[in-house]
Amino acid sequence: MATAAQLRKIEVMWFNISRQTNDADREKALTVMLQKITGKSHLRFLTHNDVSKMIKALNAMKKDKE
């Protein structure tokens, strides 16, 4: 399973990248992205491999945003 630090990193990256304006919408959008990329329904189910996939995807989004 992923560590607390890895999950926090995903949350912080998502907070900085997402276009949603409130926490509820931001969380909902993250859940959709998690499902698409990893097939998991919540951060707590991520493995180390899933974390790598998510960070790679978030970094790609960050580059597109800039």
C-alpha cells in the first residue's frame, strides 16, 4: 500500500493542478481521475505502482497547464 507521504503528495499536486473551485468538486474530480488511471475508487487503495502512475499523470497535466 502507498505511504501517507505519497498520498499527501498526490493530494497537494492535485490541489495545485485542478480547476475546481471548492473542496467537494476537487475531491470528486480526483476520484474520477483515480478511477481512470488506476481502476481504484479511493486514494487509500493505491499501491506503490498506482502512486507512480498518478504522479506521472499529474506531472504531465502540470506541464500542459504551464
